Amino acid sequence: MQCIAVESTFNWYWLVDGLQAHGYSLQLVNTAAVTQYDGLKYSGDHHDAFHLVHLLRLGILPTGYIYPKAQRAASNQLISVQSQIWRSTGIRIKSELLRRADFKPPQVDSYTLQAIQAGLVVYHAIQREIDAMEQSAHQAVKLTREFEILQTIRGIGKILGLTIMLETGDIHRFDSAGKFASYCRCVDSLRTSNGKKKGAGNAKAGNKYLSWAFSEAAHFAVRYEPLAQRFYERKKARSNGIIAIRAVARKLARASWMMLKHQQPYEARLMFPD
């Protein structure tokens, strides 16, 4: 299978979008997880590219998730405004502050202020359309009584709950929490020998929408659930952010199976013990 590896740099979106539009298969390289060979004599773009291709050929290239272009519109617009302010003032402003209707930009010249305000107008317009689509989804389908229990998890709201419900179906078709987590693509597909990694299995096996849903839930859980946040920070210190967030997603997937199977509400201390 022919494939192109693209490093996850600051401006990878346009390159990946263009290549995918022309039918190319892409892998987004998790640059933080790529390690060079010990004692490497030369370094540079040419040697780095050769090394990435070698890892890709062996099936052990660390990769990240390529978020669908259609779902990046609002976040990209917000990032654009953040970058505009940062470039002009050196001030980094959190996205939650930018989202507020009463947000006031810092002191900048009139032209920069106009650009910032225009960017925020576009963002709010996109967000209104997203809110309208979510409202339509709520009207079209409702969480069943069995799946309502998922909303006791900090990180799973109505939209993620609906996604999990529609993509899971009957929870009893999964014999164990591990099998459900595997179906959600929250379990690493690694091949090992004598304790060493020798390759990876089919990472595309399972349900990509459940993978997305639990990844989103993990990001929210890390923000709003103290026990999940502490678990994430410990995992991140030993590996990196991508691996840590996937570990949180895996725990949430396993917790969801147990909650749905036994109809017991979520208890963070059982999934993220101190």
C-alpha cells in the first residue's frame, strides 16, 4: 500500500487537505513520539524523511489523528484569531476567553483590531450553524433510557452520548470491556516479541466514530474531572500528550461498557484511582 507520511507541524492542514483531495493515503506523524537511532551521525530534512519512511515501511511509525476538514472550521477560525493577537501583542489568550460574547481584545492598532473583530464575527457565525445542527440532531433522535447513564461521565454530553449510542447499538454484543474498547479503537494494536515492539496490527479495525467520540470525551474529562486530569499528567510525564489522552479515552470506553452493562452510574475514583 502506498502512503505519505506528513509531520504534524504548525501548518500541516493545507498540505494534508490537498493531498487527500487528490486521493493520497496519509499518515500524520506524531513528531513528539519519533525517536532517532542512537549515535546518528547526520541530521537534516533529507535524513529525517528517510527515517520516517523507514518507520512507515516497518509499520511502527507513531501517528496522530487527522481531524476531518469539515469539523475543523470553528476551531481553525479561533486559532486564527489567537495567532493574530499573539503575533501583534505577544499575548496568548485562552480559547475559552475568545468564545465569550463580552470578550474585549487587548490594545492594538485600528487595523489589527478590525482583523481580530472580523475573525471573531466569522467564528460566532460558524458556531451558530454548529449549534443549529446539534439542535436538529437532538430533535431527530433521543438518548434511550439505557444510554442516558453515560451523561454521568464528565466529558460526555448529549452529542457524544448520541454518537456512542448510535454507533454502539446493543452493548450486550460485546463480551467484555476490553473488546468494546478495542472496537472503539482505544486499544493499541501492537505486535511484540521478547518484550520489544515488532510492528502494529490493523489500526483501522473497529469504529472510527466511537474512536472520535471517546477522544473528544477524554479531552473534556481532562479539563473538568480532577482525577482524570491527574491520571493524564502522570501518563504524559512518562510518554507524551497523545498517548496520555488515548489512555484516558480507553478508560472511558471501558467505564462506558461497565455502566451500560450493569446500569451503574459513573464513579471516577474507580477508573482513575490516586
